[in-house]
Amino acid sequence: MIATDEVKSVFARAFGAEADIVAAAPGRVNLIGEHTDYNQGFVLPAAINRGTTLAGSLRGDRRVELYAASHAEKTDFSLEDLRPDPSCRWADYFKGVADRLQKGGIALKGCRAVIAGDLPQGAGLGSSASLEVAAAFLLLELSGASIPDVELIRTAQAAENEFVGVQCGIMDPFASHLGKAGHALLLDCRSLEHRWAPIPRGLKILVFDSGVKRTLAGSAYNERRSQCGEVVQRLSKAVPGLRSLRDLSRCDFEQHQGLLDPVLLKRCRHVVCENQRVLDLEAALRDHRLERAKALMEESHASLRDDYEVSCAELDLLAREAGKLPGVFGSRMTGAGFGGCTVNLVAEESVGEVARAVEAAYEKRTGRKAEIYVFDASDGAKFLKGNLVSNS
């Protein structure tokens, strides 16, 4: 996470004044539970110790001035006229949050703000949700307002869905806002019930970025969502009360799988089994059953590769090479697929050796260099005002 003093210095250079407040929100990595969120199932993300930091101060009017440290670019707009701007897309995430808060009845005040982050862009680590949650914190605090946790999370999601135009789920802002140091977050995407699952001490979250851009992820994502909806439609007469694949038990799936064509059968099997794997991995981590955790993460990757068909050769290679090494207690692709990252649970003393071995094998086989990130599970969003650090 960008240090408070650093982002305040950027603010002073950009605006020639001192920031009143600094708000920060982490990114996230999903340990297990892929493509279950839009099926109203379970996910197990963890907030990570990288994210987005915003420094801000009030203006005396209804205008907003934004400065993006990563782009060295400034823009301004009125809170009375919030519209997406194709020439300045990075500002739309902030605008979307402001728009949603105002539509919810919050009287926002104009401000100046600097946006700084240390999350890799396009790696599937929740950079947009991190910005949206931090923006909500900043705008609410500067305006002297507050909203309940779930409303703030829904505000961040709606900003991206309705203003930016990306149909993301609720997992990313949930983890960014309510993450807890040393824990993953078990989230029921239907009820939004959640609990924190301790990650055994001595484990690090090691992420390998394949460097493969997820060019097919958008169209494939929409196709998979449509296929899941078709499964529900086909099975709804045979399984009373079936509203989503969340409602389909393993027993019901096995009894009625003959109603599905081969492709729909595979999609359905992944979601039904993945939901159970999420619950099983949470239990395994709680009980320190690390070999069981490893098996579950490997099963998840195989299912995403073979049944949901959203992996790629590079992700398969990264997961396979890591899974062979001592000190690795789980390796799988994470995110929508067709590129992006793998996530690994690794003993702290083995991180260096695992990183070097996988990096070398990957470059030898693909000619690509994998970006490597080592994370700890972190606390969720917070703000700093004067000498007081608070969680909302």
C-alpha cells in the first residue's frame, strides 16, 4: 500500500496545499470459488497488502479536482453533472461512486483528491474495487456522512456496474472493505452472510502473473453466465425451488444430469462442486489440514481447466510447476481466466525457492517472464485523519 506520507506529498505537489484526509483500500485475491459468485454461491477471497490510497481536501464549491499519480494526469468535473468520459476512463470509477452516493441521498461536497496505487493493473487483483471503496471512504468522510457497511459495498459495485459499465460481482468490494489481517473472508454471495477464516500462520500468498492478457475473458464470461442460466432453466421443472445453481445439490445434479447436454453438464458440475470446495477449504484452513487444502485447490484448477474451460496453457503450467514443489499447499488459477494469475499458499520459508523455480520453468517453457507478488492477508479499508486511524 502506498505510504500515507508519500501520497500526501504528491497531493501537496499537485495542489499546492495540505491534504485533510487519507483513505486506503486493499486489493484482493480469491483463494477459491471461481465463477460461483454470479451463481449466488460461495467465495473465499483475502484482502492483500497492496491497494489504492487517496489523499483529499475540501473545496468550497461542488467541483471535484482529481490527480492520478500513475498517469500524472489531472481532471476536474462538477458533482452536478456526472457523466462517463471516454478520454479519461480512470476518473469514471471515482465519478461512479459519487454518482451512486448522491442518488442514495448523500449531500456530497466538492473536493480535491490524489489517487495513488501499487496494484498491478489488469492482473485480476481487484484494483477497480479498491479505488471505488477508497473513493467512498474519502467522499463520505469529507462530506461528514456515513452509510452501513453493506450499503458502501453495494455502492462500489453499482458504480462499476451502472456507471463504468462492467458487470462485476460483489466479492471484490466486499473483500476490500471488510478484509481482516491474517484471514480470508468466506462470503455467501446470495445472503451476504460472511465470516473470517484464519489463514494458518507461516503461510504466504504467492501470486504469479502469467503476463497473458485476458482478451477472451469478457465474451467467455458472458457465455458461461448464459450457460449457467440455461442449466437452471432446464432443471427447474425437475428440481423444485431451483433459482440458481447455488440451489443444486450434488445429489440432484447426479440424479438429473441426463437432462443436460455434455457442455452444460460440465459447466454445472464445476459450479456445484466448486461451491462445496469453498466450504471445504475454509474448514481445512481452520483445522490446519494443509494437505487437504492443497488437494482442494488443485481440484479447483482442474475443474476450471476441464469443466469450465477458462484456463490456458500458461496458467496450467504455472499451477503444475508450483504444485510439484515442497512447501506449496495449494496452487490454482484465480480470476475469470484466459490469462491473468495463479494463486498459491506457500510456507514462508519456501517462498524464495518456489518463486525462483517456477519463474525459471515458466520462462524456459514459454519465453515469458512471470511477474511475482508475495502478499499477506490484510485489513480492509481505512482512513487516516490527523493522528487517528479508523475502520469504518
